[in-house]
Amino acid sequence: MPMISVKTNTPISEDDELELKELLGKAIEILPGKTENWLMLNFEANQRLWFRGDNSKPLAYVEVSALGSISPADAEKLTAEICDILKIVRGIDGSGVYVKYEETDKWGYNSTNF
């Protein structure tokens, strides 16, 4: 039950969104037991993001939420992959990307909880 939400101060075209969907769908498999089959994605373009007092460079804030725990090693790998994806698709350098991880033991879906 993973969810990846991407906020960026850049525009995201329909083609970019489809490419991000595809690449993040593959990247989520870095986390054991997670697949695109259960992945929900959210993209928010043209956000008013500032970093180090500056908003003139491409930036992204990414939240990765998952049922269960995420090991530090897997989080490290996924962060690197997310940064690579954002660089390739949106030209956002990793130095302008924050990735936040949320772990939970409760996740609701289809009127019930896992």
C-alpha cells in the first residue's frame, strides 16, 4: 500500500506525468513487497516551493508513505532512484529534492484496514 506524492515548482506535462508514473512504478519495487499494483501517485505541479531562501531553481518535495517499516538501506536506495527520476524527467537536481518517509501499521482500503 504505498503512496508517493510529488510536489514541484516546475510544470508537469501529461507526457512527463506518464513517464513519472512508469518510472516511480518500477522504483517502488525497491521496497520489499511493494509493487505498482498497489501504488497510488499524486503530482502537484507549479507549487510555491522555496529552498535556502530561493525559489528560482527547480525543486521537489516527495512523500513516500507505506504500510509497514522501511529499512534505512531501502530508503537510501529509493531516495537515490527518486532523485535520478526527477533529474531525468523534470531536470531537478538531487540537491533540490527532499524525500520524506512515512511508515504506518494501519492502512485502509475498500472499506477495511490491512
